[in-house]
Amino acid sequence: MLLYLAFKNIISKKSSYVIILFIAFAVMMLVVTNSVFDSTEKGVQQTFVSSFTGDIVIRPQYKSPLSLFGDETPVTGKLTELPNLVPYDDIYAFLSQNKNVKSIVPQVSGMSALSSDEVNTKCYMFGVPAQKYLETMTSIKITEGEPWKDGEKGIMLSEKYARKMKVRPGDTLQFQISEGFSSRIRAVPLTAVYEYSTDNPVLEKIVLTNPETVRAIMDMSDLSSAEAIELSEATESLLEGSDLDDLFSSAEDLGNEIITEEISLPEEVIPADSFTASSSWNFIICRVNDPRKTENIIRSLNRSFKKNDWPVEAVNWRSSAGSTAFYLYVLRLILNIGIIIILGAGFIVVNNTLVINVLDRIREIGTMRAIGANKRYITKECASETMMMALAAGILGIILGIIVSYLVSMMNITFHNSFLIQLFGGDVLNTQINASNVISAFVLSLFIGVIAWIYPVINALRVNPVQAMQGVK
């Protein structure tokens, strides 16, 4: 009976339809915007994870945020000298034995000028073991040439970057960094050109090269693992049993006359096993067996790092991707806050409309009180009306949101602006409806209903039955 009276009161007043439509519109907007940004974030995540960030990145603890591109402090946003992972060998061994980690690849990063015969530009250098990197980054496909082997020098560029530099495999490019009056220059051959499965302007900034070149151009100390140095038994016994001064005890003083001969040295000697021998790395990129457990794996790794007192941390793809992923997250947050503000303003409108409804029903409420309806019954009736309107508005808003999201995908909206492509994770706007967003939007509409009936009920309970029956407000 109570629900029937509440339903009858709702359909008998035009203001009820206004309230339902307003809440439904707000719910629809929340569903559509979240469906767009869910699709966007998922698209960006898939692109970045399979192109350069992996699922997890192990980075040094640092005074400011670090991405694979360098210092990501919002004020500076520039690449600074990156610290090395310490102790690299122990961390690498620990990750290799972790059952949740599918593959790992180390990386050194730097920024320098890159020049060909016709073009000179700045680039982000990712020094990586080529074969291992390509096995980890599944979205990279070689279209021309072949990657360098461990112990060799080489560069790999994306198709767009190669066209920009006007080079093809076999051409030579130069990395250069100037410091005051001096410069460091390294000439490296272009060995391969590749393409990504999804276009994104962030990826066009990346130049893949051998790690020894990055260390040389960035003037990094190339530390070798102690285990990689093997000495013969004779050498070990010589070092253990001999004093350093004894080695030169029989040397003759030649005075000022020094006899030398010309020695020809190669430009750069790269050990064939440099990938395993070197301990100078800035990051370790990991792919996990189950991406759904990534956050749990990150927490577990960080607990282990803390327990071993290693000054490193594990972070997800967003933290390692740099400013692009961060700005996308902030933009989504701002839009959701904007929708909540709209809902707040709408709540005031809904509340005022409900108060007016109560004032219009003063005679009815007074009559009900006079014939025996207590305050609890009046409260239940007002609350039922409001909750029924919120429930109807929530269902209607979700249905409209799903329809609009589907229509947006069907419209096949394309972007040509690089910022929009970067922001939305591709050149086509897609939407993705998931259960969590639908539930959150529905809960929000119910929350509005729960809160909105309180003040109107207070006004209803203040009505004096005798005055109400006389039409006095």
C-alpha cells in the first residue's frame, strides 16, 4: 500500500519527471565519460606495456619521480643523469627466480642529439639487448633489416622516425652530446627499421640502440660483474703470493730515454658477452605471467626489496611511461570531478524540487496525520517516493549511457591531431562499458536518492495537522 501511494504521487506530478530526467542525464554522462576513458586507458596501457614499459619496471629510488625517459618532475620534465640499479646482479638473479615474472630485460636511458646527413634532432636513447628486448616487447615488428647482436653496435628506428631522418638500414647516424667546449660523438649504423602495432606519438621519441653506445655517450661508468672476471690458477697464485714492489725489483733505470712504438687501437671494443657481464643499468623491465595480478606482484617485490635493503622500487606501467600516462590519469580525474560538481548542483535542484512537492502536499499530509498516520509513516512515504525516482533515474541513465557509448563507437570518430592521438591512445575513439562503471553510476544515483529525501521529510514532519487541514502552510 505504501509503495502504491508513493508511485501514485510520483506519476501525478510533473516535477517528478524533471527530477528523474536530470538524475538520469547525470548518470548517463558518468557512464559515457568513464567508458571512453576506460577504453582509452586500456588502449594506452596495452600499447605501452607491449611497446616499451612492460608490466613492471624496477627503478632506483630517487629524489624525484623517474620514468624510462628520465626525471619526470612536473616543473622540470627534463632528463637528468640517472642513477644505476644497485646491486644489479642480485636484483636480476632475484627476478629471474620469481615464478610470477615471465621475462626481464635491462635498459640504460639517455637523451642526446641524433643526426644523419640531412636531419639533426633530439632523441631518447634506450640502450637494450636487441634480441631480448624484441622478445619482451611483442608489439614491435621488424619491417626492414635485422637487429644487432650482443656485442655489436647498432640502431633501430621506427618507420616514422626513419622517414623523418631520411635513412634506411645500412646508413650511419651519429649521437652527440656537448658539454661546454667538448663533445662526445658516437657513429652507429642503422641495422633495422620496425613498426608498432598501434601508433602513438610517445613511441616516436624512442631510439633503440646497443647499451654500450648509451653508456659511452652519457659518460657512464661501465661496471662489470665480479663473477664475470675469471682468472687462471697461475694468475691467482701470483697475485696472492707476490708483493707489488717485487714485480719491479729487477727493473733498470733508463733515465730520460723512453723507447715507444706506435700502437693502433680500435675506436671502440665491445665485449661479446657485454649483456651478461655489465652491471651498469638504469632499469629492469618485466613482463608478468598474469597481468591481472600486477599490482599484487609489485607490492610483493617492494616488500622483498625493502627486506633486502636494496635502494630500488617496483612501479607499474603508468609510473614508468612518463608524463603522457600521468596527464591522462589527471584529465580523467578532472572530468569525473566536474561531473560530480554537476551532480552536486543537480542535488540542490532535486532537493528544492522535493521541498516544493512537500509544500504542495501540506493539506494531504495534515489530513493523513489527523486520521492517524504517525511521523514514521510519513517518513517512509517520502523516502519511498525519492528512492523510487532515484532507482528509475539510475536505470534510465545506465541504459542511455550504454546506448550513447555504443553510438560513439559506431560513429568511428578519428583523430589527426597528435595530442588527441596521444591522449586517447590511438587515432580512433572507442568506448568500453564494464560492470564496475555501471555499478558505480547506479550507486551514485541511489546515493542522491538517499540524501535528497532527508530535508523534505524534516519539512513534512513539521506540519501541524490542524493548520494543514485548514490550508495554512
